[in-house]
Amino acid sequence: MKIAVFDIGTNSIHMLAVDIKSDGSFEVLTHQRDTTRLGDGSFKSKRLQASAMNRAIEVIESFRKIAKRYQVKATVAVATSAVRDAKNGGVFVETIRKRTGIKVEVVTGEEEARLIFLAAIHNMPRKNKRTLVVDIGGGSVELILGNDKNVYFMDSFRLGVTRLTDRFISHDPPLKKEIRRIKIHIRKKLGRAAKKIKKIGFSEIVGTSGTMINLGSLVHEKKYKTPLRRVNLFHADVTTFEKVYHELLESDWRGRIKMRGLDPKRLDIIIAGAVFVKTLLKMLGAHSLTLSSSGIREGIILDFINKNGTIIGQKARHGTFR
């Protein structure tokens, strides 16, 4: 059974088309991504900008046509922080339905966290380890602590990189007082959560999402002088991360664009991501983090498989499912 998953995020829109096999595994047919920056300017105004919405809908329609070429039988679409926080988020979702035929579910922060954790744990070699999964989006950050049997802590925080950048950073390179204010804000918002997570205890921190992966790419380039080819399970040490962190904060966009491993489309928001990671690691007393290549999209697929196991089995028995 072929399905397409649309992830309408604050910074990017992704479309992942997969072929689900009879044993519940799946093969990726295509992964499309476009940096639409849907959330730009929305966190202060509480409204999605018309130009950003139009651009996003054009991308969704383009991805829908690509998915159709793969003969997908079902489409699952979700929107996250930027849309759920915008006063005109409902209008945007309804416009998508009218123009593309795609019904979008605006997921809560808690549901977003659940789906992210489902994917991250599925991708880990030792699923029984107590793992803290950290997903840094454009509008929100999800923290989930658990293993394959239990979830001990799960919450979503309005600390995404676009949100932090819009609110605190207005100079390039950022002023020391701007960075200080971001750190104070993060510590205030995460104080209780960090204490609870430390009390419960964890074996490792796993980072997902584009911001985390891009920071991992910078760490890999700094340490090994080569591009990061295999994202999943890459181990980023704090010592190298600290070097990357200071280089990011001390450079303007001309300097950052020369940094090997940095996605040019993240030139402005990567600083907030680095500050968040540094602050969180310090709050938790952690010295490393591991990357996961899976995120909410893979979580949606796994959730679809879990909820439709009977249908999948029936299709397999009747020979209509590979």
C-alpha cells in the first residue's frame, strides 16, 4: 500500500511517499522538501502572512502531483506549530483543502511529540534504553523521555528556532545581550522540565529535525573535515560542538555562509538552534548527543501502520498488497 505523508512545518514542507509492505516495513519512494518559511513573521503578528501561505500551497500542490505519479492510495497531512498558533491557521487549512483536495490535521504539541518519539525509538538499536528525544522545530521544541515500553515525560514548548530568532535576534552577528536573553528565556521555560528529566534519569539524548541534523553536520565537518553522510546514530561530542557554537555566534552571515556543513537556508535561524542545544545540554549536565534521521514523518507512517494492521493484513492475503 502506497501512502504519502505531508509535514507542513514552520520552516519547511516535506512530502514522504512510501510503499508499506505486508510485514509492516516500508520502502521510501520519494522524499520532497522545500524551505517555505511559512512561519516567518507569524509569531509576533499571530497570523500567517499571505505571501507565505500562497507559496506553501503552491509547494503542496506540486508535491501532490509528484505523489500522484507514485500512485499513492492514501494521504496523511499534518501541520504543526506555526499553523496551530496562528489566528488564521484554520483559514489556511481550509484553503489547502479547496485548492489541493488534501485534508490537513493541525496536531497538538503533545501529539507532535508522540509521533516524533515513535519514530526516534523505532530507529534506535537498543530500544529499551531510557532516551531523551529532542526535536527542534521552527515554532516549537518537543522533549520526550522514555523507551519502547514507557513514556516518562513528554511536553512541547514554544521555543522553536524561528520563534526565538524573531523575538530575540535583531543584529548580525548577534549581540551578547541578545544571546543572554535567549538563554534566560530558555532556562525559564525549561526549568521545571529539566529538573524532572534529571530526576527520572536518562541514558542518552537523541536529536531529530533539520536544525539538529544541520548542527550535527557542522560538528562532523569541524571534527573530521568531511561531510556528514550517515546522519542516523552520529555521535556529536560537546567539545567539538562548543567550537562550532562559538564560531556561529562570532560570525556574521558572510562568515557563516563559508562554514562547511551549514545549510544556507538556515543562516539566520541556526544561531538560535545552537543556543538552545548548548543551554539544554548544560541544564541537563549532558556531554553528547546522538542524531536520528527519523522524525514526525516517519512517526506518522508507523502510526498509520499500527492503526491499519488489519487492513494491511487483508490486502496481503488477497494478493493486492506487496
